[in-house]
Amino acid sequence: MSIEIKDYVDIARGRYTEQFKNKPNFDSLIYTWLQQSEELQQVVSGISDIKFIERAEGQQLDNIGEIVGQSRLLIDANLIDFFGFEGISIARSYGDLDDRTKGGRWKSLGEKTTGNITLSDDEYRLFLKSKIIRNSTTATTEDVIASAKFLFQADKVHLIEGEKPACYSIAIGKRLTQQEKSLLKYSYVDGVDRAFLVKPAGVCVQNYREFDPQNFFAFQGVRGAKGYGDLKDIAETFMTIENSLFKKATTRYVGEDGDKDVDMPYNSSYTSEVYVEGALSNNHFLSSNRVSFPYELSRGTKVTLVGMHAQEVKETRYELKDPDVTKLTIGGIYSSIIN
């Protein structure tokens, strides 16, 4: 923990006895002795902050990297998602102040995007955290979940049994930035091929997923999950119907020579007309989803059913029942696989 910064000059002035008050020479002497105390406190506080990766910067992070064995330099990496225009293979779009998952960071002049890459402080912090976890883990199921929660500051992480033997998927309960998605797929070789996240030896990670921890779909047994939704539970539906006659035509073609029936959607409440090759038919029978004739038809014969509709839906709108709900979301959202 960083130390409390105190103004020792001000404290000393508050302790002057009467004979030294309003004495400029004495005050200047005290100021000369104590003015460096604040600077010294800042230095000591900085040394203390080395233990706290989130507050450390620059050389402090490099010092931590030397202790845990994680360099700021990535060897032969194609990892960082930069902003760029269309046509650049790893380019990302402009960002969004309200959505950290969008866009890529700006590349400095002369900064590399592939090959040996020097990490920024923000990027380096994640690698340091990963290395610290790797140095101390036994890679149990609980360790894997805890490491993912710590690295990505996610409250919920699920391990899902994979389809292949000795494989699993990791679902992280937050919307990840493009940078975080790239880190999930990053691996490096230091004699042994290692993934960014902790995993047991001999076990493969089938894929990585992200999900909204407040609104995700899953089957019974998953804590906090939501099931299939029902529109009636969250909104009233209102339709604007216009009472005007209009025709709706459906056309099908006879499939085989000799057929007498043509499958076609039909609603008995509508007044319908049947045309065969454009000619009005007076000799046919209408049943559910079928038009039948007393004679055989040739393959490819055009049969058209025209329905006279008396009503037409012009608009459908929804009024949400809960005033705290601002959008129409039915059930939980499926987790998405990170590509």
C-alpha cells in the first residue's frame, strides 16, 4: 500500500513557539530543511506501488517483469489489433467511447504490427498478471476459472466440457475488447508451447466464448442462466389493421406428368380463384394446402391461386410491461464463440 503524503513544512510551522513566529530567516531555514521531504515521500510511495501492477508504469513494470520472468518484448507476434483502413488484414475500425469492445488502438509512428512487438503499459500488465498466475498455479479447474476472472475482471467464468476427449471451452462473462480477444488466442514458445491462459498439460481448449453475465441463455443447472423467452411476459402486442380488399397470388408448377394435385397454401376464409396456365378454372377442389383437379396435368403446368383478403396488417408495435426495461429481449442471449 502507498504511504500517506504529509506536508512536513506546514506541520513544522504549526509548532513554532512565539519567539520564532513571524521570523523570516528562521522560517526559510525550516523550509530549506523540510522542502525535500515531500519529494522523498513520493519516491518511497512509488517504490511501494511496484507491488501493484495496476498503478505501476514504465520502468516499474519492467522491474516487475524481471522478477516474474516476463519480457515486455513479444517475439515474432501477430497480436495487437491496431486501427487501420479497409484492406489491411488485421486492421480495426474507429472506437466507441461508450463501447470498449469496438475499434483498435492507434499505432505510433514506426511501431511494428508484426514480428518483435514491444507492449504498451496496458498490454504489458495483462502479460505480467498471466505470468504471475502461471508461476504459482497447479492448473486445477478452480485455478483456470480464477485466472480468467482475474485477468479479464469478469465476475462469471464457465468451463464447458468439449466434444472431444480431454477438451473444454472457456466462457467469459463480459464483452471483451478486441485486444483481450487477441490475447486469448495468443501462445508463445519458450521450450514448451504455452497459451496465454492457464491450462492443464495434455488438455486442449476447444474454443473461447464471451457472454453477458446478466442475460445469458443456458439449460437447467447453470447458475444465473435464463431460459427460452415468452413475448407475452414482457410486452403487449398491438397491430394496426387496415380493412381494404387486396389480392394475393401464389403460383406453383406441376411436378410430374399425370399429377392431379398441386400443393399450395390456402385459407378457406378467403375468396379464392384458381388459374391454370392463365385461364380461370371452374372445375377444381380446394382443401387445406392443396388444389385438386378431376383431370391429369402435364409436368410444369402453371397453377395460380388468387386470394381476396379483406384485412391487412399495416403496423405491429410492442408496449413493454416493465418501465425499467428499455429494449425487447426475449430470454437469454447465447454466448458467442470468439473467432
